Amino acid sequence: MIPKICVLIIDSEAESLRHTKEMLQRNRMVSDVQCAVDTDDALLKIIYKSPDIVLLEYPMKGNAGEELIKFIHTKLTVTTIVYVSNSKDYAVNAIRNGVFNYVLKPLTRADLISIISKVQIFLQNNTQFQFNQIVANTQQETRLRVQTLRGYLLIDPEEILYCMTEKYCTKIYLTQNRTESSGLFLSKFEEILAPFNFLRISRWCLINQKYIRKVYRSESVVILSDNGNEYEVKGSKQQLKNLIDSE
């Protein structure tokens, strides 16, 4: 299976951003295009979207440039950063920052095809990416192999009560008062668990609807119950309204 690509464009020049976005949206190998005008705007999108490619304008605009690059290098090791600049003068800076992909504006269709092709080959050869793809696209599996901070966990989705974002990891709350922590982002768990009746009730929480016992809409609270134990989790008002309306 050839992986489709999520791309984040970080570009302060409106016309350049629009031009790149339109070319990417016409590319059949691109599934999602996100845009940001500076590194401050981009950081949250990187955390929640985990893009495969970041087209980063250089010199960078915004105050979160170093933090953004460090986050990608340490937490999103399969994400490819591409510096996009009006000048060749910054190529040395790119190498110093551990970025080895450098293209000049204006980006062409050939530039993007070359970048996407290289990233697809890299992702196809990346063991962790292959694992995530298999899990996310195999609905028949009842036991998932989930990466945790200590290794891997073989688990039945029925054992998961809810998943919660905590700093730069996701905490998994399991039946029988067990917990695990994973370096995968909550958005990845949402993809993996989509076939198993899980619901995102906020930016930071994903719950197994099987264990819902009570919903307090006025307080934006859901009570999950397992074997006599109750777990209180907070949600967004809109998501809980959608949950109640769907019942």
C-alpha cells in the first residue's frame, strides 16, 4: 500500500502559500494540506496533525522556530522538514539545524513530486509507519500492538476505557485499574481505534463508548464505569451535545 501524505505549509507570503497549497491539493498522493503563516501558528498543528512533510519557510517567521524543529526531530522522527527559501544563502544554516532538504521559491510541481516521492519511499521502508498503517487499516483485528514508552502492548480495544493527552504523550486507561503511556499522539489513537466505537470528546480525550454510564452536559462531564469503578472525564460542550443528540 502506497502511503498518502499529510503536508504542513509554513509560509508568511500569502501568494506563495496559496500557490503551494493549490498544487498539493491537486496531487493524488496528498491526503491533507495544513497551512500556517509562522512557526507559532504551526506548532499546535504539528502536535495534533503529525504531518509527514513540513514545508518550512526560511528564514523562519515567529518565535517557535527552534522549538518546532527540536520537537519534530525528537518526537516526530518520521516527519521530513523541507526548508523553502528565496535564496541559496541559508543552505548551511539548514544543515546545521539537521535539515537536509532545501528548495527555492517559487516551488514547482516537479519540486513537490520529487519531495513527496522520496518521503513515500522513506515511509514505506519505516517499520513503525508500516505498523501504524496496518493497525489503522485492519478492522478485523481484535488485538492491537500499541507502542508504549516501555515497549509494545498487545491489547484488545475492549480493554481500553479512554485515552488522555498528558504533556507530550498519551496516557491509556485500561480496565482493572491499569494504565500505560505511549509516545503516539491522541490523533493517532483516534485513527487506530476508529473502527471500535471510540469517540473524541475533546482535544485531549478519547473514550470507549461501551463504558459510558452517565453524561452531565451542564458540567461537560462523562462518567465511565468498569467493574464497579467509575472514571470522570471532561469533554467539550459541543462534543457532548453531539453525543447526546446521537443517542
